[in-house]
Amino acid sequence: MTDRYHTLTVTLEKDTRDDDAEHLINAIQMMRGVLSVAGEVANMDTHMAEERARHELGQKILDVLYPERRKR
């Protein structure tokens, strides 16, 4: 038996102005089977999530480059 999807999420590589995203939204809306397309507005929560992810990745890179620094 195959799975059935009810939602597909598209993630943009960077925050995009609404007027710049209009053509992309329209193109997705024209695809067969698409009921609706809605944008999520970037806010402080998305900024904090990006900063935390960036910090965590930076810490992991430092741990790989300098493994002895964690032992202190």
C-alpha cells in the first residue's frame, strides 16, 4: 500500500519579499491538485530559530576542529 500526502511544504532558501514571491505562489497554485497556497511571514521566531541552528552548527564544527577544547 502506498502513502498518501495531504500537505507538501516548500521552504525558501532565504526570506523573500511578498511581491517577489508572487510569481512562485502563482506557479504553485497552477499545478494540478493544489487547493491553496499560503505564505508564512518571517518574524522574530524564525530569526531566533535560524540563529540557534547557526550557533549549534558552529559549535559542532569547532568540536570537530578542536576536540580537546570540550575536555576542559
